[in-house]
Amino acid sequence: MPLELPGAVFFGWESPSWGGGVAFYDPDASGRALVTAYRLGADQLADIWAQEMHRQPGADLDLDLLLRRGSLVAGPGRYERLLVVDEFGSDPVVTFTFPRGHRPAENPPSPAYADTIVRGLVETHGLSEDVARTYVASLAPPPELYSLSKSVALLCCWARRRRVARTGSVSTVPTTT
């Protein structure tokens, strides 16, 4: 499902898998972030979040606490902050990104990673390939700012509040650009 969030996406860190920067969501930046939402169970969201931080999956995620606070921070790493960023209908949209004060250095994505993002924007948002490439190029730092660091894909989710309240679990929708 296509969504547009306030804020911006940028590429940073150095992904050992992709060989370049990956997407991060910065809710404090000006602009718009085009994202794709997917429905996940609460346990799936917790597992993906753990795996992105190179932790063992299977830990519980306190979604009630996340919804009350609007964010949870597990540490200083690249995707250690869960953040409620919007609502889809009456359900919260959740993503993970860097904690405040720990913004990764900007780093351009590998061509393969950028192509994956472009394909997602074309398929989900219905953009032409040229428009999607222009958008992705606008997210990358200019060459004079390239660092040795790079990053990973934006994931947002929406959770059904009613199910959380009744069962403690959630159907969520992750989002990647």
C-alpha cells in the first residue's frame, strides 16, 4: 500500500549486504517520504526489527507501550528506534529508524539497492521509472559528501488498535521505499 509521510528519506551507513547506503526515515526533516506499507503480525515486526539490528529474533515487543509513548528506543544503533509516524484509517503506522542524536553518516546506495527502491516506487506508487529515479536520486548525498558509511530499507507498519487492545497482538503493515 502506498503512503506518503511528512519528513524525508536519506541514504546512510554502509550495508554489508548491499554494498552501499540504505534508506533511513528522518521524521524531523522537511519534505515528503514515499513509502510502501505491508501488513505484518506484531511478532513479524518484532522479528524484522531484531534482525535489522543483528539480534536474535523472537523477543516480545510491547506495542501498547509504543502506542502510548509514540516511540521506543532499544539502543544507539541504526534502526534502534520504533516510531509511530502516522495513521492509516484508525490504525497507527509504525516504522523503525535511527535514534535522535545518532543519525548515520550519509552514503549513496549501491546501484542494485537504488534499482530495488525504484522498482518498488513504480509498482506501488504508480510512478514512471524516470520520476522514481529522479526521486531516489534526490535522496542521495551529493558526491562531495559521500562517506565510508552506508544503511538499510525503510520499514513502516500499521497496527490494528482493536486487536492490540483485545489480544495484545497486532496486524501491522511495514513500509519500504
